Amino acid sequence: MTTLNILTLPDKRLKTLAKKVDVFDKDLQQLIKDMFETMYDAPGIGLAATQVNIHKQVIVIDVSEDKDQPLCLVNPEIVEKKGEQVYEEGCLSVPNIYAKVKRADSVSIKAQNETGKSFELTAEGLLAVCIQHEIDHLKGIVFLDHLTPLKRKMALKKLEKNKF
Ligand code: GNR
Ligand code: NI
């Protein structure tokens, strides 16, 4: 069992743009395994490789109650968004800070699995929130970037204060 170190704000490495995966080898499968263990251990409902300082387009997700529905997305792309929802988000890279974020209510994505096989998926509700949150990480975006400048400033102040 390997748990990876999770970067937290204000770490600038969280702003790195992740690169496409083009080699589906044992190392990739080990990374995915370690990311699932890290996510379940945290615990969290999703984890992007960016958060463990690996700048590849790899995401793991499990929004199920019983933590028995692992979903791995490699090279994910949103192909369609529908509607709006507001959800109170948190992030393992922004500990103890929660804020409402407006996102699409439903997303259709194209992605590859851990062996490189392409698939499409349409998600709504919490799974759609989580997919959008994780794809943001791969682009160097954290949920605080969706807030107004004032709310973001307040959240960052609280984060700083929590360190003492
Ligand atoms: O564990 C997590 N919970 C969560 C709750 C609401 C919206 C998004 C998330 S994702 C987060 C784990 C995380 O930081 N993934 O990047
Ligand atoms: Ni996050």
C-alpha cells in the first residue's frame, strides 16, 4: 500500500498543466493504483495526478457510498455540458475550506481507461461535479478560482490561519 503526498495551496505546482498520456505501461498502472489508495485513505471522492505532483492527465474517482465503484479517467475531455448546479465543494489540496461553486449539471466526456481503451460517459449530480473538479486540476485550476476575488481572498486567508 502506497499513499502519495498531496500538494496543498499555496503550492505553485498545483498550477501545472498536465500532459496527455501516450504510454499505457506498468508504471501508469502502478500510478493509478497508488492514486486510488491515496484517495481512499485521505478520504476523498476524487484525485487528479496534479495533486500528487505527477503532471499527466490521470484522474481517479469514486463517489459511491460504499467506495466500491472506482472510475479511472485518462486523457478526459468534456464533449458536452448541460444545465447548471451549485454544490458545496471541498478539495484535498485546499484543506478545511468549503465553498459553493456553480458548474454544469450534466457532462458528457470522452476518456481512456488504464489500458488505453476509449470510452464515453455521461454523468450528472455529484459525479458530474467531481469530474469537472478533477479535470480543472489537470489544467492547473482549483475550485477557489471559480469564486469571486473577495471570496477567494477570504478562503486563502482562512487557509493561512489554519496552519497555526
Ligand atoms: O473529496 C473531495 N470531495 C469533493 C466534494 C465536493 C466537490 C468536489 C470534491 S473533490 C474532493 C477531492 C479532491 O480534492 N479532488 O481533487
Ligand atoms: Ni481537488
